[in-house]
Amino acid sequence: MTATQYGIGVDLGGTNLRIAAVSPTGEILEKIALDTEVKEGRERVIADMCGAIEELCGRMGSGRPAGIGIGVPGIINLGTGMIRQSPNLPGWSDFPVRADIENRLNTQVILENDANAAALGEKWVGAGKDVSGLCMLTLGTGIGGGIILDGHIWHGRDGMAGELGHMTIDPNGQLCGCGNLGCIEAYASATAIAHMAHAAINVGRSPALSRAAEEVGELTAEIVFIMAQQGDRVAREIFDLVGRSLGVAVANLINAFNLPLYVLGGGVARGWEAFRQPLLEEVQKRSVVYRATTPRIEPSALGAEAGLLGAAYLPFQHAAPGGAASASKA
Ligand SMILES: [Zn+2]
């Protein structure tokens, strides 16, 4: 029996740690999901991750993986293989993550920003499989971004390109976690949606949202979406602002890149129907390049698997002729 060829993808989130063995054509062959024990510290999380990778490789039989791609929620330095800044992984900054994991597993490890990995996954086997370039926003707790040009992640000089969640859409706007005012993250992330709903409750604007909050204990973006679908006026206003804010951001991206596809992923993208219309109206109004070229603007095709698949694709892409060179150089 010949050994199955596969790559290992890791989606290292602040809450969930997911690891998959993926075939060269993008099928998930085996998967392990764990909690990320962030509170137990970096050493514990890396040990859990490496243990799960070894277990997965054991399940795959005698062959060795093509390599390991790890998507991490933070700004990373590709040259050093270190995380520069990650609010979700306190204590990981300026630690040689890549070298440490390579030493433990004796296999090539490719570290990548999680949103970059998600964009690459969509390019590989998702919404962008028929285009050579795309831009993706991942709308989760925060907002990440990834830019794919000619099939490869655009890294910039150090690997920090694509921080699209910190694009300013209002110069005097809401304070963002990064220290800037008016980032798109402060308007269209799950955190921002929950924050807007709480603000409406606090001023007594929405008894319905208030009741929903009391019932479930914690008001989430998903509940606000359900309320919007049920016609609640305040919930609909919130998603209208989400859509308009995203429209401003996407119009800027279209004007900057002239790509064929813009993908919206992450948990908030499940609310696509509640913000699609205001988003498209803003883009139509604001982007001359959109009006001239009408690129596709779509929700993610891979959902929660985008980052995992993109991470697993990294070792295949690096192994391809010219892959590593064009992938790591800006
Ligand atoms: Zn910001």
C-alpha cells in the first residue's frame, strides 16, 4: 500500500485549536479539534498542538506529511518566524514559534497569519478557485484580511501586509483595539456588533434586544442577526451600519487592487443577507473601479474551514516549482 500524500493544516485560534490532514486536492482526510488552553500558557498550547499533529500523522499511516502550515491570529514576521503582536495569544510575542515547532516535530513548518491562510484556502478550493487574485476580509472577533495576487499571498516586506481590518473608514470614529480611531474592525466585527447592540439597550432604544439579552445571558452578533431577520428595527439598523461600513472598506480595496473577487468570511459573514444590500449600495456609490468592472463580492465558500485548508495548502505551494520563492518574497 502506498502512503497517502497529505499536508497538515493548523488553525490556531484564541479559543479553538483545529488540526487537519488534507489531500493535495483539498479534501480533509482527518481532523482533530481541541480547546486552545491559552490560560495554561504558550508551552502547554504548543505541546497540545504538537501532540495532536503527531497523533494525526499516526492515523495517516507510514507516510510523512509534505509539511505543516499554521495559521495564527496575529501579526507575524515571516523572516524570523515570530509573532509580533497577538491580542489572542498573550505571551507569544517575540518567541521563535516556527523554530520551536520545527525542532519538536522535525518537519518544515510554515507560519502564516490566519486571515492570509483563509484567503489562500478560498483561492485554492473555495470562492476563488477560478480566479488568480482575490481579497478577503475575515469578520470575526476582530477583522483580518488577506490579499492573493497571482495565486500567492501578498506578504509585503515582512509578512505584515493585508491588515485590512485596521483600514480607517472614519477619521474621528470609534476607538479600535489597535489604538487607531475609526478602523473597519470597530464597525463590522462580531465584537462591534455586540457592542452596538449593548449601546442601544443601555439607552433604552430596544426592549426586544434587551429581552433577548436577558434570555441568553450574553448578546452575540448572531443573536442580533436573528433579530434583524425577524424585522427588529434596531437590529436592522445595526446591520445596515455594518453593511455600509464594509461597503466603504470594500470600495477602497476595489479601487486599490482591481481584483476579480472580494470575499467576506468569518462568523459575521453568516449574516450576509442582513448586510449585503447596504454594502453593495455603498460600493456602487463610492468605487469608480467597481462601476467600470463589476467584480464579484461574495461570502466565503468554505466557512470555518477556509483557514484550515489554506494552512494545509502552504506546504504544497512551497514545494511546487517556484512556489517558495514567489510566496515569500514581496
Ligand atoms: Zn484598528
